[in-house]
Amino acid sequence: MNRRSSCCLLALVLLLTGSLAVAAERIYPDVSAAKADIAAALKDAAATHRRVIVDFGGDWCTDCKVLDLNFRRPENATLLAQRYVVVHVNVGDRGIRENFALADRYGIPLRKGVPALAVLEADGRVVYSQRNGEFESMRSMDPRSVHAFLERWKGP
């Protein structure tokens, strides 16, 4: 194998390894953490004058992973850090089976699919909730829709 082929093979291996690491990374904590995580996020948001995004989803959900990748895009990551505290709420490790009452509290009908987002003021008031599975097909949506969503609900 010549040097050029070796370099190409190494680059491919590194690319695949990095992609697998992101894919294997847990986004959503244990289902039992949701209430405490939201309470901590609300406290942080109040102290830093930001809003809270509650992201209902699961690590098994491809669209949830795509949404998370879009959150990590530089233009979105900056906006999220400046204007939001993000909380990931696990709806179950094998499908939508958990945290229904919490989703109902924020106006999220989990039966419409995940990911589903709610935007809260720091005092816990719901500013917006996705009631129609707006990001449920995130993998086929324009990534700019995430930025537009963040801009729209970032607050004053």
C-alpha cells in the first residue's frame, strides 16, 4: 500500500471513529432525572436571565440525534449558550414509555413523536410547546429550521 492510500485509509478510519463516538454518546439521561434536571435548569435560567428548552426524546431516536447535531452547529451552539438552558428528558430507553405526565405539564403530546420541545421562562411558564410533532421528522428537515426556531423563541 502506498503512502497516499495509507493516508486516505487513516482519514477514513478517523472519520468513522469520530462519527461512531458521536452516535454512541448518550444525549438523554436516565428517565428518573427529568424533574430534578428541569428544576436545576430553571434555577440556572433565573440566575442567568435565559429561557429553558426542554427536549423530550430518547437515545434510540434518530431524529433526536439529528436535532442534537443541529444544536451543536456553531451558529446554534452560540445562540443556545447565550439565550437558553437545555434540558434533555428521556422518554424511555426502548420507545416512548416514560415521562408522559411531565410532557403533559408542558403541553407536549408525546404520541405525536419525538423529539418534541417546550420553551419555558425561567419561572417555569410555558412560552411554546410543540403540539404537532414539528421536529419529529428532523432528519428530512432543513437544518436552518432549528436556527429559525431558536431565534424565534430566544426571548427579549
